[in-house]
Amino acid sequence: MAGFKALKGQGHAPTLFMAFLYFDMSFMVWTMLGPLATEISEAMALTGHIMTSAEKATLLSIPILSGALLRIVLGFSVDKFGAKATALSAQLVVITALITAYILGETITYNQLLLVALGLGFAGASFAVALPQAGQWYPPKSQGIVLGIAGAGNIGVVIDFMFAPKIAEHWGWSSVFLVGAMMAIVVFIAYAFIAKNAPESVYKARPKKLSDYAKLLKDKDTWWFSLFYAISFGGFVGFAGYMKVYLMNTYAVDMSAFGIEVFNEENVKVIAGYFGALTIFAGAILRPVGGGIADKMGGIKSLYIFFSIVASLAFINAFVTLPFWLAIVVLFFIMANLGMANGAVFQLVPQRFAKDIGIMTGIVGAAGGIGGTALIQTFGWSKGAFDGYSMGFMIFAVVVLVAIAGISLVKTRWRTTWGLNSGGMI
């Protein structure tokens, strides 16, 4: 709470709110295919196309991957043209993709769906716009909480899981895209009138060249931050995107947990969406909490704690077949700690790369999207090759341990070099 109070009298609250809302809407659209994967797969089966585990994983990973790569492009655009113009342009592409999916409807082909998924990647790239726009208004000591608030827009995926399956049950899966388009248009109009770029007296834009990207990519800290975010955000968005498929494939016959009686297949899909939303909510809502904790104890120590918990719980899922209710508890805490780790990483990035926050948000954000793509593909491979997800969880746990080892390697250097004059706890 103290972290929120510290923002009073600083920055521009309306822009911070709109950055959150824009990212929230965008994140909801970006991950829309996840909670609809089962419904879309069944609809396509009726047209003669039976989707394999690999095709499902590809469909779910295309928006994540395209969003990752587009983050670099939009990060460059933020520095060159400003956050507001970049956001509005990207949102137009997203709205077009949503309307296209609705118009094609139940007759859409798999290849057409992949193109729609590609367009939805522009929504995922909003990360490289919303965070810099919010952060540019505030001083280094408040970056953890500010970027945590803006980044908490990833709660949009919770809205997906809560409502998309129910809407699809009553009106068909394509109607979800119509609802998404209408909401995106409302946010587009509100953002156009309310959000503002930081004035030069607060933040002076320094348009970058491609050579500036190359220079930052030569900095080893760029790669360390990219690794950490590929795990924290990549883990969050990967689990979020694949959550319903995982729950349906693993616990479809065990949805009577917590006294819930499943009477038909449609109920299973909706219930899977609700429990998926519960686990994802933890990671989404706790991102600013992670940023606030990092502001207090430092991002390095925070990442140690968050990653250690994630690795331990992932290993449990890899080696123990959990009952449904306990699996939900474990997934809840995995997502909670991944969400807080997201906030911790971006408490550190602005301190290390204050003058290049636009580009770095794009680069590190892209790494996060690539990490999410890799996780979805890993789970799809694990299901196809072993008819289960133990191998997927084990690989993810090992990668988290690599990140923990990486933190140990860089912590002393960070604290004795740029950390001395960063303006905040590291």
C-alpha cells in the first residue's frame, strides 16, 4: 500500500490508468485462443479437420510468437513516433483481426485461423507500448510499482477464461471475437482521448536506430534480463495460453472436485475455464505486488525467492500425479510467483537501462513472448510424445534452475557497478 501512496503527486494518473486498460484489453485479445481452443477444435472437426496436439500448440503459440517479435518493432516505434501513435496503430490491426474472425465464423479454415492469430500478435506487442508510456512519467524509485500496475493489465487473460467459454457455449465461439472487437473499439476511443505522452520536461524521447538495437544486444545484461523474463513472463503467458487444454486433457473426468457435478461436456469446458481463471488471476493481480516487493528488498533477492518456489512446484508436478484440487493449488502458486517475478524483473530493467527503456521493453518483452511460445510447444510435444505433461514440467523446472544460477552469477557485479547509482534497490 505504501508503494501506491508514494505515487501521489507524481506522474500522470490518467495515463497510468489508460496504459493499464489498454494492456488489459490487449492481453485479453492476445490470449483469446487459449480458452477457446477446445471449442475451435471441435468446430473444425465438424468440417473434417481433426486438429492434432501439435496443431493446437502451433495455433496457441502463433499469437505469442508474433507478439514477441512485434514487441521489438513497437518498442522502436515508441521511441521514434511516441507511445500513443504506436498504440492506436497497433490496435487498429487487432480490431481488424477480431472482426475478420467473426465474419468468417464457423466456416474458418485452419490456415485462415493462423492468419487471425498472427494479427492478434499486435495485441501482445502492446506490452512494449504500455509499460514505457507509464514508466516515462515516473522517477526510478517508483518504477517497480508503476510498471507493475501497467503490467497488471495481463489480468485480461482472466477475463478470457471467465467469460469466453460461457459466451461460446450460448452463441458459438466466433461470437467471442465480436465481443472482443466491440470492447477493443471502446478502449481505442477512450485511449485516444485520455492517454498522453510524457512531455519533454519529464521525458525526452531519443529516437533509436537499428544500430542502437545491435549495441544493446551486445550488452550481456540484455541477455540476462531476457532470460529472466523469458521464464517469468514466458512461463505466465505459456501456462495461461495452454491452461485450458492442459486441464481438459488431464482432469476432464475429475471436475467433481469442490462439490462440482459435471453433467455434460459443455459444463466441463466452462468449469475448466473457471479454474484456469483462478490460477491465472494470481499471476496477473500479483505483478504489481512483486514490483513493490522488489522496490523494498531489491529485484535480485525477490527473483531468488520467486524462482525457487516456481522450480520446486514445477518439479512436484513433474514427478507426482496430483489430484485435481491439489493441482489447482500448485498451479495457483506457480502462477502467483511467476506474476510477482514479472514485476521484479521490470523493477530492475529501468534502473539498468533508463535511457533505453523503450527498446529494452521491446527486447526483453520479446524474450518473454518467445519463452511463452517455447513453453506451449514443449507441453504440446510432451503430450504428443508421452501422452502426458510430466516431461514438460520437468524441462520448465530445469530452465528455472538455470535462471537461478544466472542470478548468482550476476548479482555481485550488478550491485557493485550500475546498481550503486541506479536510484533504487536492486
